[in-house]
Amino acid sequence: MTPRLLFRCPAAYRRRLGLLLLFLLGWLGGPAYALQGLTGVHDPSTIVKEGNKYWVFATGQGIYSMYSTDLVTWTPAPRAVFVNNAYPGWINTKVPGFQGNFWAPECIYQNGRYYLYYSCSTFGSKVSAIGVATNVTLDPTSPNYQWVDQGEVVSSNTNSSANAIDPAIFRDTNNDLWLTYGSFFGGLRLAQLNPSTGKLLSTQDYSVASGDVEAACLYRRGSYYYLFINRGACCQGVNSTYRIQVGRSTSVTGPFLDQSGLDLNAGGGTPLLSGSGRFAGPGHPGIYEEGGASYFSHHYYDTYDNGAPKLGLATLSWNAANWPVVSRDWVTGGRYEIKNQLSNLIWDAWGCTGVAGQAVAQGTPAGLTCQRWDVAALGDGLYKITSAQGGLAVSVAGCSPSGGALLQLAAYAQQACQQFYIDRANDGTLVLASANGNRVVEVPNASQTPGQQLGLWDYNGCSCQHWSLTPTTVTAARSGAGALAATLYPVPAPSTGFTVGLAAAGPATQVDVYDVRGRLVHRQTGAAGVRLLTVRTALRPGIYQVQLRQGAATLTQKLAVQ
């Protein structure tokens, strides 16, 4: 599979001498929420994919990296990019005192090779440099794996107007290549690169943001260029005030204005992601797009784990005015069937009485109320799940965080064992992790037998730990002629389309899709007698209204597209 160039918004943490040891990437301990594996990371690069592995590079001695095969569980690479601190000798001629702790790397694929940009500096100094190394593969086990340093891209000294740290790369639709870099020492700069060499095309650069800013990245959507930046203080653990803002321009070189029209060079910036709950000081965002989903990667300081820096993956969408929206909530609140990807059986309050203590098991789909679940977002990717049969909450028996603990119904008491983080895997399925211990919901022993009670276990990627949520049937009255019932799924839908499941065969079904301004953006008609209709269209992320019509009968339902 040929890797694609993606977009990344690095947000370097710098300038906090005395806190360095807290955040070096030798740190890998502590619990992970809700992603799995060793997720300790600072300044994550854009996710880049080679074969079946997703890679992230990050700040650390010799340049740290880690990989995943499903965007859920992460594993450290077996070695640093520059092994045993054998980094290029030219660096110390530009940055005296540098000792191998590289900041905020960025990796892109072009010209048949991976280009790894890195920055070198010392705390509180503008004496800095950005370099680049190349490799034909990211797989350390390949006989062709070898990082070859290509030298300096740009450097700075005490007299420079900007600080040469925190590189990020943007490729425009005409194949122009751009570098953003800098910090609050002189603000953020934009310079064009030679796509053949990955080095500067000329000495001309553009000031794109100033003030208490850290590094930025560019991303294009339609006729706008979006500049993501960080403001605030990083590297103070739970006290970090890092926050991500955005501005946009119709020109790649700016000026970039926020929603109020204020230039980012004059302190502007539309808020995008700030500290909330356990997620303090979010920074260093990147955008990875695959399968109709936009993953917004970033680091945060976990307030539940003494401020340890960790990797977070949120979802990126766009509002009606074409401004980005970031949320850690992958699922929209509503009533669903929850299906296991191995057994194809669904969650079932076994016994269908809905009383406290009743087992949450897997059952054969039968349209029963006890197989319907109300999923409510609590914020920051956390959910409570209650049975439509009686309204009791899905809970871990005895509030145990242990492997093998079983799920049952109980009155909701706002306990962590009654709350679940939901993450999206690369194949579009969902992984549910208990907020009490972070073990995931699975069908024990990969059973495919109805009645098997669900439980918790360490994540291992088994399809028995992956789920899909399908909205339950929604009915709407139709002009005195009964009701039209149908389901739209998946939720949220990818930009390539969605499926309409009709409760019963009937006349030809007309499907009309309207945007938030009420404009018809797609019309499709399914043949008479068809109960399953695939709607294929290209929709931008956002909220749409879908109207189904069979003769005089209609059904109108909202649809979220990501």
C-alpha cells in the first residue's frame, strides 16, 4: 500500500527547564485511558501508515516512535531513530550543548522515501536547527531499514527573527510543499520547500502567527487554508494551560483570521480544544484521514495519572460555516443495538425483566426492548449505557477492574465502573473500555453462544472485543396511513454514504438528503420490494436531514457524517 502525505500540527512544549525529566519519552508507565498499550508520548507527529502499521514519532532521546495495527493499542518501536545517541555531527556545530534529545519530529512520504524532519535546541534559546533524515521503510525488521541524514533544512541563532524548531509539512493540491516552524521566540513562520529535495526553495518566509504561540500546521479544505496553533503554557502537568486554536485564509501564506476576523498575528485564534476533565493542556495536534474518519491526534496531561503525558485520538468534523470541530465523542447519543463483530449477536439484558443484577449478555437479534440500549455522552469520550428495558445502567459487577469481571444492570450512581470510554478502530468498529481500570468489554472466550454474559479483559485485538452500534428503528406517522419504519446506519456515517434498512418491503423508496441550510444535496430511489438500500454519495462531514418517502408515507431523520 502506498503511504499518503497527511497533515500535522505540531505544538512543541519547550521552555520549562526543571520539568524536562517528567516528559522525556523514556516515560512509559501508568494506566492508559482509553487507548491501550504504552501510550506515554509527548509531541506526537502526524500518524503515517506503512503496510498494516500506523506510526507516530515523538520527542525523545534519539527520536522516539511507536506503532499500532488498529489505532487502538500502541507499541514502542524496538529502537530510536538515532541509536546510542549517534546523531549527525553537524548538529553540534549549529547547536552547541545539544545532547540528543530531539523535539517534535514529523514524518511524511514523498519521492519513494520517508522524510523525517526533526528539531534540535536547548531550553530558553533561539540557537536551534531543523534537519531531515530519510528512509525507504519504517519497518525496523526490514533489511532495507536505514535512516540516512540529509542535513540542515533551516537554523537560527540569537540574532534570528524566528526560532528554527517544530517542523511541520503541508503539500498543496498543486504539489507545492510548505514548511511551518517556530515558537513564541519570533512567532510562527511559513517557507516553501523544494519537493525534490525536501529543503528550502528560497530564503523567503512569511509570518503567520505571533504572541504566545508554539508550532503550527496547515490543512486545506475547499477554498480555505486552516492554520492550527497552540497558545498557553505546556509542560506543567495538570497545571498546563496549553490550548489549540485555529484561523483560516484563502491564501496559503495568510493572513489567517479567526471567526471574529482577528489576525493570528495580532493575538487571534478561534478556540478548538482546551483542557477538560482528565485531559489537561492538549497540544501538538495532527490530522489522519482514512475510511471516512478524521482522527485528530494530540498529547494531553492525564489529571488522573499525576499529569503524565499521553496520546489522545479525537474526531474532527466541520460545522456549517466550514470551521473545524474536535470532540473526543466518537458516538452520538441515542438508542442503539450493540453488535459483536465475531458472533454477530447483540447486547441483551438476559431475561428481559430489566431488574438490578440482571446479566448483560449476547443474544440473537429479535427486536426486543431489552436488546435496546440508550447511549449517553458524558463528555470527553466517556459514556453511560442504560437498558431501554427499565432504565438501569450497564455496570461492572462489584465495581471490579479485574480481568473476567462481568457486566450486569444496576441503578446508575455515577461510578467509574458504570462508565465506558469508546474509541474507534481503523476498521470503523468500536472498542469500549471501562473507566475503572481500562479493560475492555468482550465476549468471554470468544463465545458465539447466545446467553454468554459479557465481561472485561485486557485488550488483544480479538473481534470479540469489537462492536458496532446501529440505531434502533425510528417510526414517524404518515398522513393517516400507518407508519414508515427505517434505520439509517452506521452512526456516524462515512462521507461515502450510508445504508437505509426498511422494516418491511414496500413501494419504491425515494431518499432525499438535505444539508443544514435545507438544500437538497442528494436524491436516490430504491426499487419496490427492496428492504436494504445503499446510498452512495459524497458528503462533507456535518449534520444532514434524510427524508424517506414511500408514496404518501414519509420519515425524516438526522444523520451525522464524519
